[in-house]
Amino acid sequence: MNRRGPRPAGTVRDVLGAPHPVLSAVAEPVDPGDPEVVAAAADLLATLRRTPATTGLAAPQIGLSWRLIAFDAGRHPRSRSWAGETVLVNPRLAGAADWDEGREGCASIPGLTADVRRATRITVHGHLPGSGETVTIEADAVEARCIQHQLDHLDGLLFLDRVPGALSLHRKLHTCDA
């Protein structure tokens, strides 16, 4: 699952919808070298590739309460930074700056978007599945928003938990929402 290596096939899984209980639970840290974690990472990528207009997924969204995220912000038309198609095990936010509001949606809450305040520049640390190699990713714009969104999933939060009020909610009208 090395970002620079071959892509394992993986199995496309169903994305859980809110209010499934696993989406509100805090995910557990996992061993990046565990074969089950490596297989789940491949499944996350396979599911991400088949989920239209989605830039990231977290393991809880496919029913696993594990600290594992996948993202590919290059799929978004307003992306600036791009770490490539990436999976991180036990990711953690190490730095955040330049906060701003932006529109985002979620594969677990189809048809709804909201204005959410997030950092526009972040640094995140994690491990690659399989090798366990430590990686640091610096991201901005859409990629930073996507990663923070996935990190929220690992803490049992949905983007709706960050919405200040009903006026921040919107029906999803097109596929270029984050």
C-alpha cells in the first residue's frame, strides 16, 4: 500500500449511512503490518475509486472501527496540493493553520452538504499499511479539508457535528462539492 508502489485490488464495500452506530464510535488504533489492516486498506481504496464525487473514506464508513483513512484529492476540480491516492494507518493531525469555511459533503450522508470551518493548511502524520513506514503529509485547500473530514470519522464525528446551525446546511446540487 506504499503510495509509490503497486495498487492492491481490494473489494468494493458498501458505505454505511448515518445514523449507523459505528459512525459515532471512536475508532481503535491498529497495527499497520497486520494482514487484515492491509486488506482493509485495499478495500477502502477500491471503494473510494467506485464512489462518485468522493475524495476520501474512513474505515468506519465501511464498518470497521479502525484508525484507517484513504483519500485522493486529485479527484476534486479545486484541488491544489495532492499527495496522490493515499492510505494512512493511525493518522494524527500534527499542525493546522489558516482556518476558513468551505462546503463539504459525505458519502455517509448523501444529498446534503454544509459550510464547515476547517484549517486550510495541515500537517498529518501516519503510517503506510503493510510496511508501517512513517509518513508526513502537508496538505492545503481541498486535500486539507478532506483529511480533516476523515480524521473526524475516526473520532466518531460527522461533518454535521461541526455545523453551527441549520442555515449552514444545503441540498447537494452537483458533484463538485467537497
